[in-house]
Amino acid sequence: MPTDEECAYLAGMVDADGSVILRQQSSGSYSMEVVVYNVNEPLMRWLESTFGGHVRSEKRVKYSGWRIRWIWGAGGSHAREVLEWIEKYMHVKKPQALLAIEAWDNRNPRPRGERRYQPPDVDAIALRREYVDRMRNLNAVGGNGAKDVFEG
């Protein structure tokens, strides 16, 4: 497990240059991801070696002088674990982190060893849609994600 100092550092990076994402799939299931965007590859590789996850690059072409952007990310259960480590240090995106943890814990995954995929029922799909919509609202430009943190 990363140290408290390392967790605080990642929390600051997610608050400033990252995202907490919930996506609903066409099947009704959803995915969760925590990502950080930065142009410093060694920093992204450090995140990967310290917290796990993966790093990929993205060449941006809008302006010729733009540098390659590096993206560190963790998905699924690993993203939930990372959020658990860092949420106590988060400020701006703490509401997103807490919502993502709650959504992941309430997803009703298929029992271990069960091979057949069973589509979620109508109520589960509606609950998942609600989580995704709440996350979208928190992540929207001008959304209420950080408002309560700094005004309350």
C-alpha cells in the first residue's frame, strides 16, 4: 500500500489534473475509472509503479507546439481501492470520489464462479443511470462538485 504522503500527492493530482469517471454501458453495467493527465512521463510512470494501473500516451494535434499528454489510470475494483486510499486527502473532487465508491459498492456484481452473464434488472439499470447522471452533474463545468467544499 502507498504511504500517506504518496496518497496525499495523488489526491492533489486528481483534484487538479484528473477525473473520476462512471460510464454506463449499453448492457446496463457500468465502469469506473480514476485518471490523471499530465505531460510529464516520469511522473506518470511513478504513479503507475506506486499505485498500479496503467499509463498511455496521447498525441494532441490541435496546435503544433503541444506536447504529448500522458494519462495514468486505474479502472474497476482497482479504481475503487485507489479512491479509498486517497479520498481523505481530496478536496475538489471528493464528492466524485465518494459517489464512485458508493456506486461501485452497490453495483451487484455477478457472484464469483458464475460464468453466465445475467443482465441487470430494470431497477438495477435505473440505479446505475442515477449514479452516472449524478457523476455527470458533479463533473460538469460549473457543476456543484467543489462548491460545497469551499463555501461550506
